[in-house]
Amino acid sequence: MNAIVIVCDTLRVDHCGPYHHGRPLNLVMSPEQPDWVVPTPNMDRLAQRGTVFDRAWCGSTPCMPARRDIYTGRHEFLERGWGPLEDDDLDLPRQVSGAPNQSLTWQLEQGYPVSYMVTDHFHLWEQGAGNYHMGYTGFEFVRGHEADAWRTDPVAFPCPDDIRHKAERHHRNVHLTRHSEADVFCAQVFSQAAGWLEANRAHRDFYLHIDCFDPHEPWDPPEEYVKLFDPRGYDVERWSSMVPYDRWSNHYTPDELRHIQARYAASVVMTDKWLGVLLDKLDELNLWDDTMVIFTSDHGTYNGDRGRIGKLQTHQHDACGHIPFIVAHPKYGQGERRSQLVQLVDIYPTVLAAVGRPCPAGRHGVDLLPALRDADAGTRDYAVCGMFGRSVTITDGDWILHQSPVEDNKPLFWYSHSLARFIPYDLGPFEHGRRAVDCASWTEPTWLSDKRCDPNETVNLAADRSDKLADMQRALAGKLKELGAPSEQLERLGLQHMQRAR
């Protein structure tokens, strides 16, 4: 069976039709969202063919940590932050296609399936993360998005952001290369992926990985999309394609926030439209009969929720940690929903099972094919997620705990030769397989919510439900041990004396 994985960056679950069911945003996840409906007919179309997992959680955040979860089937955030694949990582494309730098003829003679990536995700090439493409049989990189250092033509161009911000690169690239909607980045990604399917449909058990940076900022979709949610389009007093990761009231008026929300929703609608090009090609080539498609995101983002905008600032509440996850299988679970807990690390074993390749031991993910066949099949009792050096989230689907570290946020170690080049940490010398980390103290309080009666996590029950808090903390301590987390993580989180309740 073929496998296609589609990752759309920073896609909020409440903006996806299979999850909002046509309801206005303010009735889905957060009352702080606008009252408009975001149409995503192609996500709906995929859901009709597949299984929608209602309890999907990211894992390691943000962008590249989430991708290492996908590529290795293991949670990164417990051992290090943003970085490249390590030399001993058993990355997914190599497990599919064998050792890289071989001829395609040799690969096929040895019985390895073809793997291919189409992406516009510049972080995959950026210093500090730039080797994620190396294991594929082939790849296509759509140039120009966000901070891609591509075009340098000394020309005048419109730039709504600070000209000294790295987003200046994006606007220069767009000015020089975007002549029609077909030139927007998500359009190129899905169109080129469709073209690859056309040319490569004769391959058996192929793995196609589509990593689409939209709807990650910069949020500058064509104006007609913005006008779906803000009739002014770009005719506003002030706008920026990037957003500060902060409390929105420190930077915007309510009207300006509303415009930002419109541009984000417009980016989602645009991405969904071009997703349809890929789905059309699957229809045309009759590939649904022998192809599994996984559609998901690395994480969401705050967009007015909890008074915030952007990522990274606080716990992995729903707007960030809860992600869309749809699997369309040729035979199983079509048009169905599942309540099992799933995570990004599950993509690794599921793809390998689909294409008929063995899965290495020591993975944190689980093969989801049994859950597609059987609605009662188990996956995991708890999902965990977080960002390196920050709080750690655990949920059983009903209760959720965001466990904050102790006051000095120590001890903390970075297990990698690689330095932190994108999100900076103060790292000590590499000694005994790790680096000591001097990480800023975490100011957010530990948070406990009962999602059955408070799905938006508006009430913190940590003080009032000390019994349940202790239960979830014991579960977290047990889960960290099960995952093989460094022992000091328990101490850093104040859980060193906890034992998992049986």
C-alpha cells in the first residue's frame, strides 16, 4: 500500500471543517474567536473518505521538534529542543527507502519502496535543522517562503513588516516571483505533489511526504481570501504579516486583532483550496484503492485565545496542542470517527506498516492501522506534549494537566552535540553526552482542567482538586519513565517522589 503524509504547519483544529462541523469559531474552542465559519470543503472531503481522530495531540513543539517526532517516532522535547536529525536517528524515509545516495535502480532491485518529499518549509534547510531531506529517494523544495534566503535582487518592493526583520526576505521573494495565485507557496506545493503522483504512480508502496508551511505566518494570502472575513481586505490602517508571540493587547487594538484573525482564516481557506488539487489527482489516478493518506499539523497557535497571539508562551492548551488528524485508508474506517488518543509519533510506525517495512524497536509511537480496523482497539492511556525546558502536558482525554517546572527550572540538560541555533538556550560545554542548560524560569502556574465539563480549560482546578492533581502527576511521572525520559526531568518538574498509580 502507498502512504501519503500531509503536514500543514500551524493549523488550528477549530478552523478545520471535520472538527468545527460548520459552527462559528467562537462556539468551537474559544469564545475569544470571531463568529464566522471557516469553510474547508477539501478537508471535509478527505474526512468523508477517512477516519477523524478527535483526540489528537502534537508532542514536541514547535515546528522542527514536531518534525523530529514524525521522522523518528520518538518525543524530542524531553531531551533537546530545535535541532537537526542526529547521526543515530533511524529517520522514517531511510526506513522506507534504505541507505541514501544509492541509485534508484539499486534501491528498487533491493526491494525498497520509493520515498519523496515536496515542501516549501524553509526550516528543513535552515542552519540548525537542515538535514531532514537527506533520507528521501528524491525531494522538491519550493523556494521563497518566510525567511528563505533566496532572491537578492536590489529592487523596491512593498513590505508590511519591519524591513530589518527576516520576513523582509519573504516579501522580496513574493514580489519577484508571485504573478498569480498559482504562484502562492501552498499552490506550488500541492500542484507539484500532484505532478509527482502523475509521473510516479507506477511505483508500488511509495511514501510521499508533503510538508506545507501554510497556514504558518507570514499571513499574506491573496486579498480575495482576506475579504471573505474582513471586507476591507488589505485596505486597513496598519497590518503586518508576522505576529509577536505575546499578549495581543500589548501590540494591537481589538480591530487590528480581528484583521489578523481574518488573515489567518483566509490562509486556512487558501490552503484547503489547493489541497483539493492533490485530492483531485488521487481521484483521477484511482489511487484511493491502494493509498493511505494521513493529514495533520505540527501544532496550532494562539490567535486571541487566553489573551495571547502566537506560540511558545504558555502551556499547550487546545489552541496549540490539540491538532487535526485524519487518516484515509483504502478499506478501514471510512467516514468514521475515533476517540483514541493519537500523536505525531504514531505516523512513523503507521507509515512503515502501510508500506510493508519493519519498524525499529524503541519507538514512542503506535501503529494506528488496528484502530482504523477496530473502533475499540487501544492506542495509549495518556498523551504527552511540550516544549523543551517548559511545562509538560499530559492528558487521558478527559482530564488534562499542564505541569510547570520548579522555580529555578533545574536541573536541565540538552542531549545533543548540536547547538540551539534557532530558539536560543544558554548551553554549557558538551560533557558526558549532554550540555547543561541555563533556561529562564517558567512563570505560568501548573494547570489542571476537566475537559468533559470545561473543554476550553477556562478553570484551573489544581488547587481545588488536589486528589486529581496528584493522580495526574503520578501518571505523568510514570509516563516519563516509560518513555525513557532523562531522570532529571522528574526533578525539574517536581515529580521525583511520584509513582504512577496502578
